[in-house]
Amino acid sequence: KSAVRTFKLVNEDVLYIIDEITAPEDRDAHVEWRMMTQTRVELEKNREVLSKSGKRMILSTESSDPGVTVEYAKWKAERPADWPEGSFDRKNSGYTVAGYKVTVPAGKSVILTTKLSPDVVK
């Protein structure tokens, strides 16, 4: 039915992406949140770890409704080899898509707060 996205940058190193999603009255809203990256993506129970060149970033998401659970996922970014020649899409070699899936029940609203923050290893 509707989706509104806002962004908030805190201390120049933590990014919040806030999505307010309202499902239609007559059906669930199946949502996939995706971000293309050149990092290695590791799925963990409650987060994803993005790493490259010794640096790590954490992607985590909280739902305002405990009944709406976040299922972390990663996808291949490369386009299929059999796409027509001259396609405007790039091959995307070396990229991965990090993100998650959620299902918002029919007629319900949920706020998903996704946080990207550096992983400070001491």
C-alpha cells in the first residue's frame, strides 16, 4: 500500500535507513531490502558482516513489530550470461547483493530500521 524511506547519518560513520511499510488490507507485503556491494558478505544470526581490505561494516535491522522477523540474505549480482548482446546492464562482476527479506501482514504497518556501522575490532 505504501512505503516511506528516510535516512539519518550519525557522527559521520553510522547510517540509519528507516523504512515505514504498510501492507494492503487484502494481502501481505513481501519485501526485499537490497544493497549492492564489492565487499565479502557473511550472514550471521542477527546481522550481516561486510568486509574488505581488513575493514568491516555491520548491517543490522530492527523491526518495530516483534512478529515481523528479518531473514538476512545475500544474492549474486552478476547478470545471466545469456542476456542479449548490447544489454545496457553491466555484468557486475565482483559484486554481491546484501540485504534481507520480511513479510508485513495484511493491513499492518511496520518500521524497519537498518543500521550500517563500522565494526571496531580491538
